[in-house]
Amino acid sequence: SQQGEEDPQALSIQEGENATMNCSYKTSINNLQWYRQNSGRGLVHLILIRSNEREKHSGRLRVTLDTSKKSSSLLITASRAADTASYFCASNWFSGGYNKLIFGAGTRLAVHP
Amino acid sequence: NAGVMQNPRHLVRRRGQEARLRCSPMKGHSHVYWYRQLPEEGLKFMVYLQKENIIDESGMPKERFSAEFPKEGPSILRIQQVVRGDSAAYFCASSPIIRGEDTEAFFGQGTRLTVV
């Protein structure tokens, strides 16, 4: 299977705490992307990190990438109840002239007020 | 600029019927991806299309499933003779012409298919 894996599968924290989610993938990539999905809704793109980058920030989000271990992590700092959602990583191949996004199984984050 | 539009949002079909799911990509996007999501699971790649071409259908079941992206009109995912196991959320994503590594995909809200 091309599918990556994420851990933990579920994470429950209090508002104000940091949330860290990890992702592993199986193939060489051009970039890795993180998406968020609210219950019953579509996916929203959060951040993209290229294969030659090691760390990237966007607001309260911090993403790291370790291509030697084929892994990435997403850190959400100072979490809020509104951050409650499922978070997916997607490894992106660029081969044969097109991109192919392969998603992990996701981490379900619950932030309690 | 409207986002990726999928319809219907919810579709109920009896076993043996056909399900037809539509996806209109964002304006200017010529690449469409279809994904399937089972409850509490991630998205499974099904098919990638450009206008009038199927580029990669490695995730499509060999039977009953087909996809098209005609020159005019939306992309269609067609499931013939549906079975209960086809019940899932089907997401469409679009992206612009590939310029290199940094292309992100924009997702629709999905079609939730229920087979009864």
C-alpha cells in the first residue's frame, strides 16, 4: 500500500496546550502537505513543506520534515477549541508530469475548553 | 472565484442502482483528483484526470467504477450497480496546470453516498 501512517490516531488536549502529530510516508517525495478536515466537511490545505526544507512555520503551525526517516510532524501551539478537527498529511510525488497526493489515515484532535 | 463544487452533497441509492457524482473544478484548473473516504479513515486515491484524459486510475476498482473529465462540463465519477460497501464520502480535488513542486490541491465538500 502506498498509504502513509499517522500517529497518534487520536489526541485529546486542553485549550492552551500544544498538539503534536506525526506522519510517516513510504516513497520519495517532492513535498509534503498537511490538511485539516472538520467533521463532515472537505479538506482545507494548511501548509506545504518542500523536500529540501526541514522546518516551516505558519502562524501557530510548525511543520518539520525528515526525509532520511521519511517522517514529518505538525505542531499546533496554544491550541484552541476551534482547532478540533482531523489532520491529514499527504505526501506528494511529482512523476511523469503530474502530482499525486497520497494521504495518511489522519489524527483526530479534540481540544477541550 | 468559487471553490471546487461537488454535487450532490448527499446521495442515497438502492443496491444495484447507478450513482453519478459530479465535480466542477476551480476556475482555471485543468487537473482533477477523486478520493474515497470511509468513516474514521483517511482518503484513498482513486483516479487522476486532465481534460479528456485519464492519467492515473491505479486506485479505481476494476469493475463498476469509471471516471471522466470531458472538454466541457464537470468531471463525473460513475458507480454502476452499487453495493453497500460503496457507501463512503467521495472527494474531488482540483489543481492548476502543473508548474513544478509546489502545487496544492483544493478540495470540494464531498458527496456522501449511502447505499441502502
